Amino acid sequence: MPAYATTMRIKFPVLALGLEVVTIILFALFAEYDDGKGHGHHPEPGNSTPHAAPEDPMSLYPMFQDVHVMIFIGFGFLMTFLKRYGFSSVGGNLLLAAFGLQWGLLTQGFWHLTDGKIKINIFKIINADFSTATVLISFGAVLGKTSLVQLLIMTVLEIGIFAINEHLVANVFEANDVGASMIIHAFGAYFGLAVARVLYRPGLKNGHENDGSVYHSDLFAMIGTVFLWMFWPSFNSAIAEPGYTQLMAVINTYLSLAACVVSAYAISCLVEHKGKLDMVHIQNATLAGGVAVGTCADMNIGPFGAMLIGFVAGIISTLGFKYLSPILAAKLGIQDTCGVHNLHGMPGILGGLAGIVAVALGKKDGKAAMQAAALASSLGFALVGGVITGFIMKLPFWAQPPDQNCFDDSIYWEVPEEEEEHEESLTAEHYKNKAEV
């Protein structure tokens, strides 16, 4: 690939500004504040049972803050483990989430118009943040191998497809998925994996020197882990019915996460060389309990049921990182940079299956068949949508990095140490050549 093809100087500003201008125009035409008059019910994404809007329009704001922290700090820092890709991880996360939440408000809002308008309230902006989570999960699967131009295109397409599937799950199937194990986590993971498969790079088959961590980058990634872990109960309960049901969602998530940490640590120690803990497992598998309990979060599964789900999630996620990721890369050509299959994919499916069982056992009103349809729909839309999006992203003019420049900030960012390191390497090369002479 010629070097000039990687420059974003014209492509990125034109695309970014163009998308923002179109979005502003659509907001001007369709969006307005929700004054609370005449619309006291909100359809609950992932759960068709509408609940009365709280009298205080700001009552959900603390939940919104928690979800916002997860999206921008949690996801952003979780991906900083790569030694030379921290700017792109946190910076790319900020850009995609900032545009994605605007696009999510529109694409989700078009399914729920009131008098031809999207009425914006705290409930709606929480759901807009949720829509960006799907993109950030998919971002993890292709981290280090794409340009911001490609990622903006992925954001537009993925959130649009997500909104269709979410409407189908919530309003047509009337399925329960309050913590979005299926419609966010499984969907985002398999969408990203499908994109990663289409964007497969044979040149990276044997790895890349920058596709790895250093001590301080792993420490930064743990910031993301801890923020996500702390705030996950809010993520799973934010749109639950206020009161006892919401409390149940918080408690179930809280206990599932706690049990998950213990099993993830134990399995990591068991399978790693000399019984040492692997930081990759600790950064990721410890969160799988939050993903897996999502569908059942507001169901009366009992505290032990939540702990059991988290316990199993920690085990399958850790084993996935250890054994399954290398197989996916070697046999199927799926180069999953962040291991989203292990943190979001398999635990998301586990959550969907747990939801089917819980509804079948009468732990929540609904039909087990519709829960199964919701899981199938989420996986189907993700895989087909991901493949189509991947082929669009693969077009040769989106400023994608050549293999040798993958996992390196300096191709798209001004990196402070770059000049100094370049000079040091030249000096070292000079003395090496001199010594050889």
C-alpha cells in the first residue's frame, strides 16, 4: 500500500464534518426537548413493558452519569493496553462515542416519534449511550488495524443496524433484555468479529511487534476495568422499572460481578505458566459477570442465581482468552485484538440463554420462544451487518494503515516522543554501522 494512502488530511475532515452537519440538520427537523406533556410512558428497549416516566425529569440523571463514565472512561481506558496505541484507544473511543450518541438518538428515536418528533429526555440519552457501546465493543475487535475514517463509517452503519434489531427485540418479540446481554454485548461482539474477519490481514498472521503491552499500558487498562466494574450495576439497571425491580437489577449485577472476579482469578492462575496471573484475564474476564447477568438482571433469579451466572461467566471468559482466541486467529482468520469474543460474545450468549431459562421458569413475564428469537435476531443482524460493513470498510481509499504501521499511534497522531525516539534510533544505527566498519 503506498504511504500517501494513509493520510487522513482531507478524507477525515470531510467525512466527520459532513456527518455532523447532516446530523445537526436532522436534529433541527426532528428533535426537541421532552416537556413531559402527554407522553407519560416510555417503551423500554429490550423490554416491551412500558413504565410510567418519573415525575422528576432528572431522577434518572445519576444513572446516566454512571453509564456515561463507563462509555468514555471505562471503554476508553480498557483498550489502552497496547504499548504504542494509547492515543488511538482513548482518543478514538471519545470520537466514536461522541458522534455515536448523536446518531443513536436519531436512529432509535425514529422508531418512537411523538407528533412526528423525537422527544429528548434522560431516558433517551441513556439509550443513546447504550447504542454507542455496541460500536465500542466492535472497535475492540479491530483495534490497531483501522483508521478513524473507517471507524466513523462503521459507527454510522452499526448503530443504524442496532436500532433495527433493538426495535425488533423490544417491540415485535417483546423480549426481556434489560441489561442488554443480547442486543448490545452479543450484537457488538459478533458484529466486530464479522468485520475483523472481512478485514483479515495475512501479514499479521505471525503477530506484530507492537501488538502487545508494557507494564504501564496494562496499568492504564486496569483503570478502565475498575471503572467498568464499579458502574456496571447502573448499566444493567438504568432502564429497569423504578423501585423494587431496579433494586433487584442492581443487586443481581453486584453479586454476579463479585463471583466472576473470584472465578476469573482462579482459572487464570490454574491455566497460566507456573501458576501466575495473566493481566489480560484480570482486565477483561473479571467483567464478564456484568455482561452475562444483563438479560436476567431484573428477574427474580435469586442472589445465588446471579452469583452462579457470574461464576460461570468468569470461567468461560478466561478459558476463551487462553485457548479460543488463538484458534479463532489461526483457523478462522479472526484477529480479535481485544478479545471481545471472550468478554462480550460468549458471556452475551450465556446471558441470552440464562434469560430463556429464567422466563421459561416463570421468573419474569414473557415467552421463552421470544427470548430465543431475540438472541437469534441479535446474532443474525450482527453477523450479516458486520460482513456487509466490513466489505465497505475494506474499500482501498479509507486511509487504512499498512501492516507495518498497525498498532502504532504515530501514523495518525502527533506523538511527543516520536522525534526523540527517531533521533535515538538513527544515532544507534550510526554507531552500529561504524562498529561494523
